[in-house]
Amino acid sequence: MNSALTALGHLRARLVGDRRGNVAMIWALSATVTLSLLGLSIDFSRAHSVRTQVQNAADGAALVAERMSDRPLADRQAAAEQFFRASLTDLQYAGAASISIVEEPGGGHRATASMPSTTTLSRLVTGRDFSVSASSVADQAGTDLEVAVVLDITGSMAGQRIADLKLAAADLVDIIVRDEQTPYYSKVALVPYSNAVNLGGNAGDVRGAVVGGTSIADANWRSGTGKAITGANKTNAVMVHSNGHGFVNGDRVYISGVGGMTQINNKQFTVSSATANNFRLSGVNGTSYGTYTSGGTVTKCATAACEVVVTSNAHGLATGAHAFVTGVNGMTQINNAANTTWVVTKLTANTFALNGSNGPSYSAYTGSGAAHCTVAGCDYLRFDNASSPSAQRVFAISTCVSERTGANAFTDEAPTTTRLGRVYPAASNPCPAAQVVPLSSDKAALTATINGLTTAGSTAGHLGAAWGWYMLTPEFGYLWPAAGRPANLSTQLRKIAVLMTDGDFNTPYCNGVIGRDAGSGSGSVSDHIGCNAPNGSSFSQAAQICTNMKAAGVTVYTVGFEVANGSQAQQVLNQCASSSGHAYNASSGAELRDAFRDIATAISLLRLTQ
């Protein structure tokens, strides 16, 4: 444009110097008009560029105001103006720009803006600078929103990371959940996860009922009461005198408290040569024993080895089964310590013996207690761990759930068709305390849950992804109160999952315990079961879940928090996201908060209607 003006100036000089009358007259009449028109063209072009920037700034300001529709109008206006002016800082007359924000009668916010635009030669015609103006109206999109927010609360999120996540997640809830839920609703579900996902009271509905312990009514090694001993002879097969003892040959008895012939105290014997008042201790040569002086008691044993016999109605234990005993008073010696069990012998439907127990050395039973089975589906599970096949572990069941296997491993089929897996966690890698929250429009309750999150455990990212889907599918809706049940997908409803993590997915399951092939960071190998996860790694499961979730119509956003570039975690997050524009990787708390805000704004689907 400058070269054109220079050429025009040269032409004007030649024409002015030309003394021929016609040329001078024509130039005198046309030069000013020509230059003015050229100036107008230049200034209009500049004004158009400025107006485009002002329009974009006004559009953004209107969207900001609409996004804050639950705030006081003064706050909306202030935030919109701040955005508007920040968008024009590179323009010459930005300080002279003006904008007004008003609510539209039918809903939405109108932004009206204007700003001067400098002029050059066109002032010869207009005598003043141009002023550009723009107007924009933003409104909420006419759709319902169901959003599942999946939050990593593993041990690596402790400290500043969980503090940053709480702020970011609370921002997202604040933006997405509108105070006005008509004519369109917006709800958020929360899925906190670490080594698993906690279903709380709904666990039984998705993984099936658990076989609990049976109450113990008695525990005793004796059969009947003890009989007084009145004498004992130093014979080969000791003869014991006990009036009306009631024993028969072959009975096993326990003797204690004898004076003089102390060699027979605190031992078990087999009865032989029994008469009404005497019996012999089979195979016991007493010729070298001390002479009996007084006292003593002989008691018949309930089993051949004087083991404890437990009475527990309908105990359900078979001979050879492992039982875990808890809560017994008095005879506390039969309560199982961590990772120990009793092998039992079933005597009747209501009684069983504790193999290897030494009943006469135990305290007397005084009450309470329970006997638990220890196979899959019981409230305790006994298994051989991955580090040593002979190293027994016994873990209690939790209200967490793990992946299911079979044809519906990666579908949203209802748990009534295919149950999810149980979780028997190690004490060092517990079920997360925070439970899932079904879809809700209660901002205060959602924010309270977020603020109460605590960190612990390893990373079962595939379970977080799965439950992000499950919270949005009607197939799982029967689990929740009516207000929290997902609706069927339609053109009037958008379903979105936001999956967040700070690291590698490392915790797949086999039979309710972290699998032998779990990744680094999933806890001690001695707490893993000796079988591989049948569904594969946590990474591969997450990828398959995301693929099927997206195919079912769910839009997936992913957020990595300080996840290493090029890592497997980042690759899976990118694969899970609905597009590259749906994948975020934040390297700081501020960036995490920005990512959640960006996602929330996109999810809210604000639109420009004018």
C-alpha cells in the first residue's frame, strides 16, 4: 500500500507540472477525490480488521457472562469486561473501548461493544475517526448434561497434588451444574478411585452377596465333666481308680492335678481295661513313676487329640476346609491372627474340630465369636501369594469392586447379568474411603465430597474408566435413587466422562486380589495372588473400556497431571480421549485447574445465538 501511495504521489507531481490546460484542470478536480477514496479504502480495511477483533472479544465476553449465570449480575459484568479488555490489549485505542452486558429477556446475555479506529486520508472526506461496534448474544445450549468425573486419589496424589485436584474439580462442578435445572438439567457423578472403586452399600448389588461368618455358640475340648481320681498304681499299664468314671475302652482322656505320680499330669491317654471304677492307661509303663499321694482329675476329650470342638449352627464347612475364627472371648487362643487359618474336621452340620489345636492348654470359652469360610465369595479369602506359593494370605472382603471377566468384561451390561469382581485388599493397599456419587445437581454435596477426598493406594485406572461409563449408563441405573439414574441417550442429552490420573495404571485383579502380573507401584508382591489377571493389564483394559464407551455415545475427556510425555500413561490417555482436543496434560496445579475449567466450559456447551 505504501508503494502505491508513492507512485500516486509521483503521478500527481508530473500532472501538476504539466502546463497544458486540460490536464491541469482535470487533475485539480480529481486529485482530492481520488486520494480520499484511496484513504477510505485503506481505513475501511483497517476498521474491518479492528471490528473483527472487537467482535471476537464481545463474543467471548458474552460467553463469560453466560457461563456465570448463577452469579450476581455485577459479577458477570465485571468478569465479562475484564475478558473483553484483555482481548484487545494489542490495539491502539483499546483503552477507549466500551462494552455493556445485559440479560436478555428470553435468557442469555447480550454484549454490546464499540471502539475507535484510526483514520488516515479518509479524514479528508469524513472529518473524523471511525468507530467500530459489535454485538453478541450467548445462551446455554438446549441439551441435558450427564457428566461423570473420574478422580485419581492414589497415594501418589498426596500433598499439594490432591489440594490442586480439589480446587480443579470443584471449579468443574461449579461451572457445569446450573442452579436452574429447567428446562434442561445438568448433573455430575463422582468416581474417586485408587486400587479399586468403592461402591459402599451397593457393593453386594454389583458383585453379589457375601457368605458371612456363622455365630459360635460354644468351643470346648471336653466331652462331659471331669472325674475325680482316687488312686493310681505304679504298674505296667498304670491303673487309675475313679469311681463311676463312665469311660469305655478306646476313649481318649486328659489327666491333671495328680499328687505324687506327677508323670501322668497334663497328658492325653487312651483308656483300656475299663471297669466301673478303674481303667488302665494303655501302653504306659508306670513302674518307675512316683507314688500316687492324692487328687487329680481325668476328663474325656471331645476328639482323639483333645482338639477344640466348635459349635456353630449350619457352619457349612467341610472336612479339610480352612476356617478363620474371630471374636471369641475366653478361649482367645483360637482367634486367628493375620494370615492364619484352622484346617477343620466336620463332625456334624453344627460342629467342627480345629485340627492341631491343643484344647487343654487353652482358656475356657466364655462367649461370642464367629467362624468364617475362606474361599471366593466368603467374607475372608485365603490364597497363596505370588512371591511364595506356600506363603498363605488371608484378606477380608471390602465394599470395593474389581473388573469382571468373560463376554461382558468390557461392556456396560447390567451386573444382574454379569457380576463384577470382588476386592480383597491388603491392609497396606486398602479400598479407598471415598465412595462413588451418582448423578447429582446438588453442588454443595458434590463439592463436600471433593473436599473430603483422601489419598492412598495404587492405581487401577481401568476401574476408574469403567465406572465413569457405568455411572452414565441406564443399565446400572437401578443401583441409584431415582434422581441419580442416568437417562437414555438422545439428541437432547449429552453424556460425558472426564478421566483424570497422575500416573501409570498398575493394578489389575485375579479372583478379587491384585494379580501376579500387576505393575510396579501396586504394592508388595507378597500381597498379590499367584495368578495373572485374566483380562490383561490395567492399561489394556482401560483402552478397551474407553473404546466401547465412546462407541456407546459417551464423549471422553482425559487429563494427565504431571504425566511424563511419551509414557504409556499418556499414550492411553490420548487413546481414551474422544479426540486430540479432548486430551489435556497439566504440568502444574494452575494448569490442572485451567484444564478442568476449559473442559467444563466446553461441556456446558455455551453458544452464540447472535
